[in-house]
Amino acid sequence: MKPDVHLRTAATYPMTRAMDTHFADMDIGGHLNNVALARHFEDGRVALQIEMFGIGAYDPSQTRPFHITIVQSTINYLREVRFPAPLQCGVGVSHIGRSSYRLASALFQHDHCVAVCECVMVLRSDGAALPFTDELRAQLETFRLRDVPAGN
């Protein structure tokens, strides 16, 4: 089953990044393998979370009041991805809960959606889920998925 058309539309995502494809990521069929695409999604997800929470969210040398744990990740592969054409990765927050949020991201090549990823992230501290402060919730809202006008 294909993901919702909204998630397959580039204009939905508040943050996009250009990403190079790599010859070493091709499989015997001549297209990028699923592990390579998962890595592109990870790079997009981490870039967004650094924008939201700062590099300290990933820097083990810094004291952090919380850390971010991925508890679920689902990828839908929609088209083959070919080297050497670059990718665009769109990413944004699709849902905000009490202590978790859902990120949606999509990879595009030649203006076509080639894959969609949805992840559930949990804010944790001392081994337990940590409710969002008003400040963190506002930061998440800044990167909420956009509504796309009809016809797009």
C-alpha cells in the first residue's frame, strides 16, 4: 500500500536537503540498495533534529537533559533509485504526543517520490519517557509538515 499522497509531495516538508548518491551503494540490479536509502533517511532525520534541538542532542561529550530514541521506523520503497542522479530528502514532524513525536520524510529523484519513511521518536531521560516542555513542543511545531494546496 502506498503512503498517503501528502507524504509523497515535496512541498509538504519544511526542511529539504540535497544528497549525493554513491556508486558503492548500488546492488547487482544497478540501483541503490535499501540500506543506502535507509542511511539517507537517517541523515535527513538527524539534520532536522539538530536544527530542532542543537548538536548537543547528539554530542556524547556534552551534558544533556534528555536524549532522543527511535522506537519505530517504517520505509516504503516506491521506485528504483539510480546512481549518479542526486536525491532530495524532505523531512518534518507529522505528529506530536506527550513525550513522543513522529517524523515523516521522503526521498525524491528527478522530481519523483522514490521512498517514504515514518519514524516514532521518544524523548527520554534517566531511562524513562520525558514529557515535552512548552519550549520543546514549540520547537517541534516549527517543523510541522505543511498543508499542500489541492492539485499538488
